[in-house]
Amino acid sequence: MALDSRLLELLVCPVSKASLTYRQEVDELWCRASGLAYPVRDGIPVMLENDARELTAEERASLKE
């Protein structure tokens, strides 16, 4: 399930306040600034730092492209 583009424009990382990139293949919102990935469960972004995971070095590098 894809996220609504209008919702994605409004959401920011709660840690860095930076914009997010939706990665549909893993159903997560990634933040380059904080290096965190927020899960999307049943189409609902879970924007809690405690539920986020750290991006790997490879994942972070893919955001710079």
C-alpha cells in the first residue's frame, strides 16, 4: 500500500525535523539526517523514535543518490 503523497509532504522526522523518503519495498520512512527508519504498519506511519531502527551504512548511502 503506497502512502498518500500529501501525507508524505507533511511528515517530518520527529528527531531531526528533516524530510522523509518512503521506501515502499520495506514499508518504511527513511530520514537521511537522523539515520532512522520509521515503520509503516497497515498504511499508518509509526513516528515514534523508540519504534524506529537505525539505517545501515548502505541504506544511508542510497539516500544520497
